[in-house]
Amino acid sequence: MNKNLRVKSSDYIDETNRISFKFNGKTYHGFKGDTLASALLANDVHLVGRSFKYHRPRGIMTSGSEEPNAIVQINPGTNRTEPNVRATEVEIYEGLEASSQNCWPSVEFDIGGINNFLSPFFPAGFYYKTFMWPASFWEKYEFFIRHSAGLGKSPTSSDPDIYDHRNIHCDVLVVGAGISGILAAKNAAKNNFKTLLVDEKNELGGSTFYENNEFNKIDNKTPSEWLKKEIEELKNIKNLEIKTRTSVAAYHQYNYLLAKENLTDHLEAKDKANKIRQRLLKIRAKKVILATGALERPLIFNNNDRPGIMLSSAIKKYSEFYGVACGSKNVFFTNNDSAYESALSLYNKGINVEAIVDIRDQSESKIVKKIEEAGIKIYWSHTIVDTAGYKRLNRVSIMKLSNDGTSVTGSKISISCDCLGVAGGWTPAVHLYTQSGSKLKFDEEKQIFLPNQNTSEQISVGSCGGDFKIDEIIKNLNQKLKDSLNIKETDLDKIKIEIDQENSKRNIWLLPSDKPLGKTKPFVDYQNDATAKDIKLALREGFRSIEHVKRYTTTGMGTDQGKLGNMHALGIIADTAGVKMGELGTTTFRPPYTPLTFGTIVGRNVGKFFDIFRRTPMNDWHVENKAEFENVGQWKRAWYYPINGETMHQAVQRESKAARESAGILDASTLGKIDIQGSDASEFLNRVYTNAWSKLAIGKCRYGLMLNEDGMVYDDGVTTRLGENHYLMTTTTGGAANVLGKLEDYLQTEWPELDVYLTSVTDHYATASLCGPNSKKIIKKIIPDLDLSDESFPHMSFKEAKIGNIQCRIMRISFTGEHSYEINVQASYGKDLWEKFIEAGKEFNITPYGTETMHLLRAEKGFIIVGQDTDGTMTPIDLQMDWIVSKKKYDFIGKRSLYRSDTMKEDRKQLVGLLTEDPNVILEEGAQIVSELNQNPVEMLGHVTSSYFSPNLNKSIALAVVRGGKDMMGKQLFVPMENKNINVTVANPVFYDEKNERLNA
Amino acid sequence: MFLINCPYCGERDQQEFKAGGEAHIERPKQPTELSDDEWAEYLFMRKNTKGVQFERWNHAHGCRKWFNMVRDTSNDEIKAIYKMGEKPPAQ
Ligand SMILES: [Zn+2]
């Protein structure tokens, strides 16, 4: 162990800057520029994790975000810990700690590895089949499944980091900074398009950055040299913003993209503090250029998952870019020329390449000739039939492929090796493309899905558009840029390119072994341990849709979303079912392309910014006076005011008694207020409320009930006529915004002929509701010259007045049944007004009360609360409020629906009062009501909607909705609870002061 | 996330808007004259077209104005936007 596999000659790694980090508790060293993966490989560590189902040892497979195996827990046990991070994307820094996931007690000895030997018992759909029955056992199964499943651990304390959101608008967004993306961005910006170029990696250049094939030349330079010069030039281009470490997670319609910009993950802990860790970029681009590149495909063969088996392109990147040899005895297995580039890269650095196994029968490319001349053994028309080595590859066995590629012949050759590079061709990274709603088409010749029908202003360039060779990349990029950006000439017009032509390809989705398929393990999805066998089993069991096969076998359902194996899964299904790939379609690629942290998603909307809330002008007084608060919509409302350690029940009983015996005061500022003006205001109210409004005199108030067009109660409140063409409507606290929206809707779309203007003034006024027999005396003290006599200022009327210099509107209206006033002042005077009343009311024991007491007092009077006693299925008739429905008006919103056969049924649920046999028993709100106890099943007649202990009546009271309740007055019903049955009697819902005598008391 | 061209404000993000269901369903002028079935037709019956659909939208967190939209529900392409009261464009 700890062999140093660093090979000198990387420009990118800073070998003067040595960094130590820990992996699974052991300290290693790497260099600045290393990823966790490259640093581990340099230390000859391949084994980094265990697979999900069989707990098979797994190694680093790739060098990028498509990594299925090397997913690790970063900084375990700290509040910055993060699970499921790809080691290939983690930039190392001093003090970094990481550990393997999904293994216990350690990655070297994992008890779950026994699943590997039991694997015949874990076929596709195992969980679905086994744990379905009996249902009552599910809890037990769940315990074991949860215990052994799960990838990584989430942090247990709150996240110390800051996250941010930013909106970006640009003319051109280029996703991916490989050669295509760089050239696209450069030419867009040069032509005055405001351009943003993003790449998930920390450096620009993509794979061309280390493209070393000497047979490919751009302007007589190697592609790598040429591109470095281009990157250098980007610095001087205006209109171009470049963001690295930025991965586009989602591409929505209308060119709206979400990207995660990583700002501090590569920094040491001391440098992370007080900085924004990640930023969610919300990008709206006029045009999108996708240059997302291609992902190398593995090959599917028996035991293709051992540590040491990697993508050929990854081996090349580790060698060229990070200066790391992934093995000392390397073998490549390929179906195309790209493995020869990787082999040449190792060869040029003096790293041993044992052999190349190629399923093709020949290739005439220059690079292949070069490998042959170098004396590296090439096995043409051969395939790997098995591999060996439990925790690290040590041998591959190869045999000759039959002509049709379905079987093997001849004798087995064994090649000893410690690293195998697999090259199965390239899959364009079309994930973002399809997320945008655009459609793919399968290219039978290239055996890839390609962009076909664009739904937004977008182009796909480079290998994600199906161009893999430099000459075709440049040529097609140039034309697409000209067409899309409408420009005449580009930098690309004059580029000269020489290219090593590849003329031979052979694609076999599932490579045969000398053993029958049932005895082999050809993994298709590494992370989820789905094999070719599982897919074939699913097909045998009758699954046909690719989406169903995916779910049944869990192929492509891991955190990597099967970026490597999805194409093979499709290919195997197509071959087995005897259909064409193009007819099969593909699974949906869903956002995010790579996982996002929750922090990035929520940004700054945490803690007190999690949701907006509204406070009334009197709020500070409530806080100072120790009120408990309740959330009502977005409002924080005073709920009750406990004194001397009172419980809620005690406080509410005291407040309720005081309000009826002397005086109570409620902060009613949250009620919705809509100012209505215009010459048709009266007619408008006639149409939106159930009762008549034309004859309401100026200075009078009226209660109104608003229905939906389906006849169901929508909102209620008191509206005051302030002038000939001027009304002030109040709505429920929670309904204010919806009511305004609904009224606007009718005004704009159904009755545009009405001259009516609506303005929300909820926030403009503070409202105190003063009630009780002494309320009049308190008003008198504060406004001595106001005539408060019943003749001048009767119930349901309004007066303008002045308190000092402050203009106020006073309505004599009541929601408690007591003699009451609602005083409205400009919001900024709200607290001052409130304190004046508290001071003036002292001698009358004025008692502030909250929403709970308000609810209790109105329940004593049988007044409904829309949304508590109604639920969108109650008509005014159901509520026994026939009196408020005008028979004379020709029409109002919802009127016709009150005469539908359904709404006229006698046995609808109707609002009634309920009294318990034992007056001390308080019903639970929501409790069910039945008429029979010894019947099973029994019909539910209704439920309790409001329930309180009334201190003024000294007994419990409740409101309920009961099927046919109107005709049940005095009837005994039952409320069955968990441990007992409660006997109740149907009663009049007005429990207190039925004759309304107290209004004028 | 649509980019919606409010006829009063210009292009705005979809989150400023509220969808309001099928367009061009006029509230009957004389509801009392209608049978239960005719009223139910107005009240409940809405199309759920795959393809071109006429819809009402409201710039709820903007100018509060209602307007109409022609949208292809199969690919969410907004084909036209026009003010309330204006004739729908010929398809
Ligand atoms: Zn607008």
C-alpha cells in the first residue's frame, strides 16, 4: 500500500503544494489540484465503497460527475458533513476527511458482503416480491431495510453555511466549457451577445485540454496546445462572464435554467467561514448553447465491476491531467479507437500497458498502428469473459468472439493486470437537452440518441450534438453558431484541421461469456447492482415499457441516475425483445443532473426568513404584555394573554367572562379591508353578496355573505357605506387576498361595464374592537363630544370622529353579541390608540383578549367562522342562514346553485348546536357524530366544527355539521371517542342571549 | 417555468402569474332561466385538451390584470396572448 503512482509531467497539479487529508481514518497526501479520487489513486487506493445491494467492493470508475461507485461521506460527524458526494468531484484541501458509505464495519471488511454470496436470492424485484405480504409485517421489514439501506448519513445539527440565490439574465448561456463551449462563448461574446459560460469543473477546457493524439492537429498544433491559447484569449473578451465549479442542475421550459455555483467547498475550513458556500443561479437566457459533451460508455461483461476497472478516458485524464497512473499493469478493453489514445498516454509516460482487447477485427487508424509499432499486444475480435480479484482486479480472462458476437470460442487466455480501462464508445450528454422538453432521435448508425426537435431557442454543439471528431465538431459548430446567432463570419472559418480517421466500429450491448448468463454478473447499473440478468428477468416476467423495467430492476435509479449504464439497459431490452432502439424510446432524464444540497435550494429562506409573516401595528404591545401568538394565514395574531402562569384554558375563561361582564378589547387589524369606489359600487355589492345593498343608507353597516358560483359559502364580513359611491368591505383575515382576487376577476372579465375600483387597504388601518357593557363609557372618556346615544349611533352604523388630532372611523358592530365598537385609525397610530383605550379602560377592568376568546364568544352566539364551521361544502341554507339570502334579487354569485337538486336536498349536512349530557365534557373539534352505537359499520352523520367550555353559561357548547340536523332539534346523538362514547343533544346554535338584548345593553 | 408576456407589463416570470382555467366561458346572463344541466355545464364542465387550449391567466403579483393565453399543452408553447374582451386569434 501507499505506493506512489504519481507520474511527473502534469501542468495542472502543483507539486510544490502538498496537502494531507484523511480517508477512512487514514492520512494520505496529495497535491493542490487533485480531486479526492486522483489523490487516492496516486496512493494506489482503488477500493472506496461497497455496492448497494450485494455490498461488492467497488473502486473509482470515472473522473467526473457521472461517477457511480466512488460516492463518499465528506467530513463525517461534523455539522458540515455531506453524504453521497462523488470523490471525482471533491477538490482536496488541507484537513479534508472523507469516508466510504454503505459498508459496516469497514470498507475492507463489510458484513453485508454476504449478500454477494446470497445474490441468487436477490433477483430483480426482490424487495417488491418479498416484503409485500403480510401487510402487518411491513413495520418489521421496514426496520431491517432501513437499517441496511441508505447511502450516507445526513448531518444532525444545523448547517453553519450561508447559501444564496441569484437571478441572471443573459443573451447566450453556454453550458460546458470544453472546446465547443469555449469557441461558442467566444464567438457569441465577440458579436455583442451578453454571454455566460458555465462549467461544472474548476478549470476550462474539457477533455481537449489534455488531448494528446499527435495525429490530430488544429492549425498545426495539438488540440491541447491550441485550446490553451484560446482559453488565454477569453480573458480579454468583453460581454463574457465565466463561472467554473458551476453545474447546471435543471433546464426548464423557456430557457429557464437552475445552476449550482460552488464557492467554498474546495477551501479549508478556516477559509469557509462567513462566506457563501453555494449559490443557486436562476438563469433566464435568450439562447442556450448546450456543449455538455459526452460520457464514455463502459462495456457490459462478466464481473465488470471490480476495483481497478475504470473508464478508459478516466485513466487518460488521471495520467495526463493529474499525473497519476491508475495501475502498474494496465489492460484496455474496447470497441473503438479511443482506448488507444489512453494506452498511448500511458506508454508515453513509461507506464506498462500489457494488452489491448478489442472486439473489432481490425482498425486502420494511425494511432492503432502506433500502438502496434510500440509492441503492445492487441487481441482483435476478443472479449473479456471474466475478471478476478476481490478487492482489486488482478486478472482478466479473454476469449475469441464469434462472428455474430453472441458467443465465445477457442481457448481462454489469462492476462494478469491491476487496472483495466474500458472503452465502449460515447454517449452524448443529452440530459439537459431533454429536460428542456426537446425530443431525441436514435441514430442507428452511431448507436446514440441525438437532439432532434428543439422546443426552445437552443443548439447542441460538440459531442452532445453527436460530433466526436475535431473536424466535424468545428465545422458543425461554426454553422450552428451562424444560424442561431445570425452572424456572417466567425473565428472558426479559417481553422485548419488534420484528423486521424476512425473507420471501424462494433457495438455489442451485452458481451458473452463462456458461462451461461445466469452464472455471470454483468453489471449495467453499478450503484444499484442491476445486472443484465435482472433486465432479462424483468422482460421474461412481462415488463415491456422501459419505464417499468427501470423501476422493477432499479436500473438508473441511483444518485448517478444511471449515467453510465442506461444506454446498455436500453440496448439489452431492444436486443432481447427484438425491437429497434429508436422504437423503444428512452427513460426520462429528470432534474437535477447532479444532486443539489437542500441549502442551495432554499438559499436565504431559512430561520425567520423561511416564510413571510405579518404583524399588526399593536404587535409590540402584545409582545410586551406576554401574549401567546397564533398563526392566521401569514399573520401573527395575539392568541391569549396569560397572567400569573395561567394555562390557555384559564386565560381564555377569564378573558371571556371579562368581555361580557365589563369590557374587552381585541386587535382586529388583520381583518381584510377592501376600499370600493365607483358609481356602480352598490350594484356591484348586490351581485357579490347574497343580500340586498341598494337601500343601505350612508353611514350604515351591513353583514354580508359571499358565495362561490357553486353556492358554497366563500367569505363573510361587514361592509360599511361611507358615501354615495364609497364602501369599505371587511373580509376574513385568511380570505382577504382571495376575495380581492375573486372580485377583480368578476369586474374585469364578467362585468367590465361596471364603474367600480377596488383597493386593498388592509395594511393601511389599525383596528381595535372594544366590547362589553362598559365599552360605551370608555369611548365616551376618550371622545367626549361624540354622541353615542342609540338614536344617533345605533347598532350597525358608522361615524367619523377625532381622537385628538387623529381621524378615526368608528363602526358600532359586534362579533361577540355585546355592545361593541370597532375603531379604525391610520396604521401608524394603532399602538397609540390601543394604549389610550387600555389606559381609559383601567377603571372598568378592560381586558385584552385574543383570537381564542373571540372564537369562544362568537360560538356562544352561534356566529360562524368561515373555514372553521364551513369547509367549501356548506350553503347558507345549510348554515341555517336563510335570512341573509335575498329572494328578491334576480341574480348574485352562486344564486342559481342554491336551486340545484343537490343543494336543495333535505339531508345535507347542516349547522347545529350540540350540548353534552355532562356539561363538563368538552367535545374535540373534528370528532365524528353518529346516531347508533351498536351498529358496525355505522354511518358518520357529521362532525364537531367548534367546541368550547363557556364560562358565561358554565357548560360546554359546540357547533357541528350534522346530516339532516335541522330537523333533529332535541335528538340524542353520540360522539364515539377512543375510550368512551359521549352522549350529546342537538340544540339551537345560538346558546347565549338569543334575543340579542345585550347589543344595546 | 414559463416566460409570460403580460399585455400590460411585458415579459415576466411565471411565478408572478396565476392560471385561471379555460377561457371564453361566459357567465350566463340569466342563470335562473337555465335547467340544472345547463347550469352544470357552465359551472363544472371544462376541457382538458392535449394540444391547443385557450386559458385565462392573471398577473396576480403584478398589475392584477386578467388576460387570455393560447397554449399548446403538449409542449407548453405559448402561441398567443391577448387582452380580455379581445377576439381570440385565428388558429
Ligand atoms: Zn401585468
